[in-house]
Amino acid sequence: MTDTPHPTTAYKILTAGQWAHFRRHGVFHGAPVDLDDGYIHLSAADQLQGTLDKHFAGQSDLVIAEVDLAALGESVKWEVSRGGALFPHIYGPLPMEAVRGVRGA
């Protein structure tokens, strides 16, 4: 592990239905896997394609939300996950104000 600071941007992959609910309510409390694990899973830019391949293969109508981690403060924890890599996790809700942009997958 290096002493390189963590990125300030990460990505949340959502289904179209999850994105619509998020937009309507202005806050996202998590997908079923997030609720089960107790935190919202995110991926750094270099982890995004691996997450898409592993957890969303064959799915269409996906939305990728670009998340400003600095706006979330101490609710973000970088923790060991797939392949021993550190992934960003949000312990708490994701407010729409922390989303910098969206795009399709």
C-alpha cells in the first residue's frame, strides 16, 4: 500500500429504478446489497469496470453517479474488498448534493 491520498471522486452504479427513486427523494439509502452490508458500495475510477463486470453483467439501463467524496466527510471509509483493494464505502445515506454528474453504463 502506498501513501497516495485517496481519490475525492467515486462512482455508484444504480439501476434506472434506483436512480429514479434517488432523484425523486433527493437521498439514496442503498441498493439491497448495500442495506444487507450496512454501507453503500462505491468504486474508484479504476475499479468501476471490474464492478460492472462482476455485479452488473448483462444488465441494461444502468446509471453511474459520480460522487464527491469530500462532500460526505467522515461517512466515507476506504476498506479492503475485492482482490484486497481498498474500496470507498459510505456509512450513511448518499444525498443528491454529493452527486457531481451521471452517465449511462
